[in-house]
Amino acid sequence: MADEDETNKVINDLKTSQTLPEDAFQNTKLIVPLTITMLVMMIGMSAYQLVKFLLVPHLTLIESNIITILFSSIGATIVAYFVLRNRQSLLQQTLDEVAERKRAEAEVKKLNDDLKYHVLQLESANKELESFSYSVSHDLRAPLRHIAGYVDLLQKKSSSALDESGHRYLMIIADSARRMGHLIDDLLSFSRIGRTEMNKTAFNLRQLVDEVLHDLSQETEGRQISWKIGQLHKVYGDRALLRLVLFNLISNAVKFSAPRTQASIEVGSVAHESNEIIVFVRDNGVGFDMKYADQLFGVFQQLHDPSQFKGTGIGLANVQRIVHRHGGRTWAESSVDEGATFYFSLPVLKEEE
């Protein structure tokens, strides 16, 4: 055992030596087939000698040696053929596997390159769209100010010259200008949300809900609203942006439950199995038809009569954009005249995993 260890040590020393080429040790792979061939030759020679001794003892030494060499060579050749053929088959299989792996890697690299290209294109298109929205919204402010200003001057200086219809027309123009101003403000807000750098921290959603309820105290004053604030988990995200999400959802619940004599609004969250926190806002308001659910989170989408429920249709679009930036998702469930429940998800805080 010590001699074998010493031999291995010598071989390793020789392999690491710089005086011998690296290719000199590639021939060690032939040791197995050569050894098998030698063993077969020795066994063949021994078997022949035994047979000759028992059956044909009268052969001369030369004849015996010639037959022995031929017999052993034929046997060794046959064995070597099968051994080498098997190794060749394994080598070919290995080469095929390597080639297939290289083809797969090349295909994956091509797909990744295509994906990166499309992602860059999408990012560029989004930036251009945001820049366009901001520019258009900003440039529309000036003509709107002119319209509102001249309507105000006309009402002050020419009020006596206008009849009832004229005053009504001016009122419609002024209201439309104000509504357009609100739309522009919301569009600017929507554009800024996509460009705002997020400042993520860990906090409890209950704090945000309390702040939103305080901000909505004037709107809810005199209303009969039953508030149910359930369990609210600790989350990790941009506090200001998520506050806007909750404000939009809760203010919508307040608005669309206004026709109810006794309104009911519930806010809560649950930890889902898919490693996410699901937050919901539920009300007993007018609800909506689920066949229009795919339009809910679009820009300037309104499923109800604007004269009954005021709004610009940008709030839920902001909700979806903010939640997507946090790696979450948004959806809603409802029935007409039976209330609605809006959901959004956030990744689970690592401390709670």
C-alpha cells in the first residue's frame, strides 16, 4: 500500500513538472485496454499450453510457439476490438452530448439577447410615452388658463349683456375647463409616478390606513359608515406611493357607497401561500359589472356616470402602476348593486418568511 502511494506521488510530481509536456499523460487513458489485452494474451497462452500438453504433446517447440502466438494474438485482437469499440461508442456519445449542450446554450443565449433587446425597446417606449405625456400635459395648461381667464372676464364685464342661455354657456365652458385642468393634473401625476425613484422601507399598513381615514374625515362627515379595519401586515415598499394606493381605494369605497344609507367599508390583509401579502378594500356600494373588469385599471376609464360619481378615471391606473412597480398585482371582484372588493398584492417581507 505504501509502495502504491509512493508510485502515485511520483506520477503526480511528474504530471505537475514543467519539463514534461501535458500531452504525455493523455496516453494513460490507454492503460485499461492494453492491460486487458495483455491479460487475454497470457490467459490464451496458458490455455493453449494446457490443451497442447493434454491433446497434442507431439508438436515441436517451434510449432508450439507459433501456434501459441497466433492463438493469443487472435484472442487479444478480438478482445481489444470489442473494448475499443465500446470506448469509441462512449466517446461518440459524449461528443454528441457536448454538441447538444453547446447548441442549447447558444439557443438560450440567443433568447436572452432577444429578451434584452425587447426589454430595452419597451423601456425606451415607456420613457418616450412618459415624456410625451408630461410635455403635452404641461403645454395644455397655458390655453386652459386663457380659457378660464377670458370666461371670468366675460362674466364680470359683460354679465348684464348676456341672457340666461349665455350665462349657462359660460358656466359650461368654465366647468369643462376646470375638468380639463383636473385631467391634466392627474395625467401629470400618472407620468410622475412612473419616474419617481422609490424609497423602500418596512412599515405597518395600519399607520397608512389611519392617515388616509384622517384625510377623508371631511368627506365622511355626516355619513353613516361602518368601518371594519382588520389585520394589516407589515410590508416593505415606498411609503408615500403605497399611501396613495390606499387613499385611492378607500376614497373610491367612500364615493361609491354614498347612495347607501348605512355604508360598510372593510380594510384588511392576508398572507397568501404564494409568498405575498394580499390587501383588500371592500364596500357595499353600487358595484360594477364584471364583464368590464379589464377596463377598471385603464387610464381615464370610468364605468359609472360622471355626473353621479365625480372623477377623472386616473386613480385606479395609478394604483396598478404603483403596485406593479412593487412587484405586485391588482384585481377586483364585484356584482352590480352588491358592492365591490379591490385587491392588491405585495411581496412578503423577508422577516416574516
